Amino acid sequence: MKLKDWLKKKQMTQAAFAKLVGSHQVNVCRWANGDVVPSIPSLEKISKVTAGAVGLKDWQKPTPGEYPTKSKSAWCPTVLKGGKHAAKI
């Protein structure tokens, strides 16, 4: 679940969430809008506060040239010479 959706579902402000994870509202705004990926320590706090509903997977986006693995549940790029990507199977 995206952080923005979680906040809306819980009717929680960005400022209130920031206090729970020990951060600033501006950081929560950037995370919720997908502008910035939280640091690992912040991701751990986010996951704990949201009871695992929001985690690293929610910030991962496939980039051009990436292909889904056979399970189609994860993206697994392999970079080839010249910066091209190939599916890692």
C-alpha cells in the first residue's frame, strides 16, 4: 500500500505521522508523493508504524528495460555492458 493511501485510510495528517516515525512533515510529504525514497532506518519505522502495510516494495518502480521475473511478483534487473538491462531469470 502506498503511504499516501495509508494516511488517507487512517485519516492521519503528515505531521502526526512524522511524529510517530521521528521525522519531519516535509519528509513525509516527499515520501507520500513518491518524490523521495525513505532511508532504511525510516523505512523500518514506517513499516513498524503501519504494521507492515507500507514498506520498501511500495517505493520500488520498474525502470525502462526491466522485465518481471517468472513469478511476476518482483522486478529483478540485470545491467549489461552499455547500460542496457536484461531480465534475470
